[in-house]
Amino acid sequence: MTLYFEDLKPGRVFKAGPVTVDPAEAHDFASSYDPQAFHLDEAAGLASVFGAMVISGWQTAAYTMRMLTSSELSRIANGLVGLQLDKVMWHQPVKPGDTLSAEFDVMGRKHSRSKPAFGVVQLAWRTFNQHGELVMSLENAIWVAVRDPDGKAAA
Amino acid sequence: MTLYFEDLKPGRVFKAGPVTVDPAEAHDFASSYDPQAFHLDEAAGLASVFGAMVISGWQTAAYTMRMLTSSELSRIANGLVGLQLDKVMWHQPVKPGDTLSAEFDVMGRKHSRSKPAFGVVQLAWRTFNQHGELVMSLENAIWVAVRDPDGKAAA
């Protein structure tokens, strides 16, 4: 079912994943976008502030986006269109071979004043590893089409 | 020259780039991490809220990270270790073929209370396209080693 602003009620939770971090994919991502030694080399990882080879925090975010795009939230009418992120934090390093899962909570929403056919929905993202430990969290404002802009949609 | 906390004085600006968005690389990134039709298909992009095929906002961030890792800031003693991001905003869509550049401003810093050998430095990231338009901005707290933890390093 296609999702609209009206469907994203505060308190609703969407679950997603899992996805396992493929070591070759982690190497490719780091080589392309974050080629720091602690993302590419075991010995450099051991000697780093992380004490192990860890994946780029940007790839943890990208994997969480992958999970989001295969979750029920991918059915939003106008797609997943991010407006802003806040409080993006990496709580635990992620290592090649780890398995991630994610939860997306609807925290709040408001209609757009300038474009009544749309609203802004606030999501909280949480990404966990296979031990249930929180590895990343963030707050994300997305742009969501209203099903019934001229009607009596819930505020 | 290796950079330490003492070197990252508020007001200092680091420039980076340029990098051109390779269409095949944009397709690969979207396929792997953000497989929404408006990132993969011209016709779907035209019909979307963007009015054009655009790259994933996560890839704009990843390209900016690539530029950061080849800037002078890559010489930070302990590497580029992000603690938190805030106010991540995408101001203009980025299209395959666009050329990006970036600036990183030191906004502030403070010594760590719990670990005197480190401090937290606040950076403002700004990413521009080939027309000089701001396409992405964010605030980033990074973890930086102190050169002289027992001495009289500038506060």
C-alpha cells in the first residue's frame, strides 16, 4: 500500500534489515569514498583509535539507507526524500562481517505551509549490530506527499 | 605536516576538491545503497519531485568525505574520526556530471575532559557545484589528538 503523510502517525515504528557487511564491499566503499588506513588494513586498524579495522561511518549510514529503501517506508508516494539530518552519532564501530538491522520511528510531523500537498515527517533512525548494540542513530526530516490536501487529513 | 588539536584554530578554512560525479559511479552507488527510481532512471527522475535524475544525497556526502580525505585535514594525527553530525542539509540536487568542491571551516574546539590527550573540533562542511551553488552543508564534530597534552597548548 502506498504511504502518505496521513499514514505516518507519531509512534509508528518500521523495522528493516538485516544486511551483512560484505568485506569486499566495505573495501570498495572505503577505497572510493573514505580511504583511511583504518578502513582498509587490519594492522592499521589495530594501531588506530578504534583498535580494529572498522568500516566507514558513511557506509554504516549507506547500509541503513539500503535497509530503509527495502522497508515498508519505501512505499511513500513521492519516494524517500530527505530534507535534513541531525544528531547523527556512531555509538560502536562496525566491522566487516557484522550484521546490521534498523528501526525507524515516526517522531512527529507537520503540514507544509507553503506547499499544502506535502508535509514534513520526523523520523528517528536506529541501527543495531548482531549483538543488539546500537551502532548509529540519527534524526531525519523527510518530505511526504499528503493523500488528501483539500480534505480533513489528521494534523 | 601532521596536524594536531593545537593547529586547528577557529577561523581556519581548508579547501578541497574538485571531484566530478561519474555517471557509472552514481549508478553503482544508487544500486547498492539507495535504489530509488529517481536516482537510476532519467524518465523517473523527470517525473519525480526533483524534476531530473539526481544522485543520492548520501553519495554527495560520500564524495565530500572523499575530498576531505585528500585535503590537508587528512594529515590529522589520529585520522578523520567523526563523533557527530548536525544540520545536514541538501540545498540543491546534484546530477551525474556535476563537479563538486568543498570547504571545511574550523568553528570551535574544546579539550576532552575525560581524555586529556584528545579534543573535539567543530567543523562546518560546505559542498558546492560547478556553478558555485551550495549543494550540501553540515556541522561535524571530530576527535583530534593533542600534540602536547601536558604542556600549555592553546585552549
